[in-house]
Amino acid sequence: MTPIHSLGYVAFQSPRADEWPRFATEVFGLESEQDESGAVNLRWDDRMYRMRIEPGPDDRLLHLGWETSNRTDFAAAIDDLRGKGVEVVEEPAELADARRVSALASFSDPFGVRHELFWGPGHMDRTFRGQRATSSFITGDQGLGHAVLIVPDLEIASQFYEGTLGFKCSDIVDVGIGPMAFLRCNPRHHSLAIWGIPGSLGLNHVMVESTDIDDVGRAYDLAQRSEYEISASLGRHAGDEQLSFYTRTPSGFDLEFGADSLVIDDDDAWSMRRIDRRWGNRSEIWGHQFRPLPPQSSVHAYPAEAHQ
């Protein structure tokens, strides 16, 4: 598989960054810190941050950060990408320091989404303090959780993320809106999913996985009593088998909060599955009633000039 072993961090810009500390801590039991620039760093383990929300004029994904194990794998990943024709920029030490990593490189996917490679993240041993006694999360070799990108062309995206980056496809799911490919680079069922919706590009959701199903229930109760919109009710997916619910964040994308997700222990024995509504397949074992909320402000027209 790819030298990339997990999704290490997500960065996003939003005019509503100030709302994140309360949203993240009071509802989901995460930890937050706001710096002098107004940016909010969110933690759910001993990493210095897992998600960063920076102030900005609109809701927009800034980058996804992909982790390699060491400097050797970092160099191998860069060489591999360049050998496949991808332009990779080895970023200066100042930017690596800002990301709290030992070294940093960047590249873009076919639609211009920025991705970063890194090794040697800053670690604050046994310092995470969630807002509830049961706040602990599955990270480690599985990374922060997963992210779902809406892309305008699933075939082009799949060729890049599978053929170029070397991710493996766990499942293809089509619920009638557009097909989704669920991609893995470690035992987590997927660290990235790409959802093909022509004319659209952006971040659909980020998933955080608790170690405790009851903590998911507590968060669900808190979310229902809050001013934040529930995007999808509590349920269990047929693909990754996760028990979860979705909440619309202050920045337009959704946060999926769940537990008890499928782990693919034997990578070579796994065969990709297709779950397709046209064939009578169900994408949910139960629940996950999605609600008709306004369009996500985190998703934009692509190409932008064609929709002006």
C-alpha cells in the first residue's frame, strides 16, 4: 500500500470560527484552543491538533494532512508521486513548524484540492482532556477518523486517489444521488470517501469515532437540545457498520460522531463490495434518516466560472 498511513489533520476556513469552541466541547466532548489570529485548534487525542478552523470570508476546505511513519516513508511518498507526474512542493521549515510537524510537502488533486504530506507530528503525551469523563476517541494508527469529499468526477478522482496515491477501495455505495468510493490506507474501513456529484466540489463531512457507544448517545441527546441542526438521525451504516449521527457544523459541513466501526484486519483478504440502491441494496442497517437541510456552504460549484 501507499507510504501514507493515516489522515493526520484537516484545516478549514470559516467566517464562523468563533462558534467552534462551544460546538466542539459542549456537544461532542472535544478540546479546543483559540489562538491570537482567531483560529481554533481542535483536539481529540494527544496530538497538538486534529482539526483547525481559521477565520475567513467563506466556508472552504483549506487542506487535508496525510501522515507518513518516518522520514524514509516521507521521502518515498514524494518520490512515488513525482514519478507518477504529480507536482510536489517541499515546503519550508517555517510552514512545517506552523503545522507542528517535522517536515511538510504539498500537492493538489485533479480538482485543485490541496493535500499535505508530513512526518513527525508534535505529540503532547497524556494531555488530552475531553469535556466528559467518557471522552476518548479511536485515533492512533487509524488517524483522526475520516473525511468525505464531494468531487465533480468520481472516475477521475478514483484514478488519482487509488491509482496515484495508492489507497484501496473498500466499498462503492450509490444511494441514488451519486456514487461514493470509500478508500482506506490503514485498517480503518475508510480514511477518505469521494462522492461523485457533477458540478460540485468541497467537504461534505468529517467523522470522529468515540471508544464508547454511550458517549455517542450522550452527544446525540446534547445535539438535539442544542441550536445546531441534526443532519441525520442516529443509525448504523451497512458499509463501515458505524453507529453514528450527523450534525451540521457552524461552518457548513457535517460532523459525523460515531462508534463501533468496522476494522479491516486482513487487507489482502478484503474484496471491494458494491451497495447500490438500484439493485435493492440498503446503505443503512437502520436509522440515519437524512433531513432536508439547506445546501452545505462548504460545497462550491466546479468549475466556478462555469456557474457564475
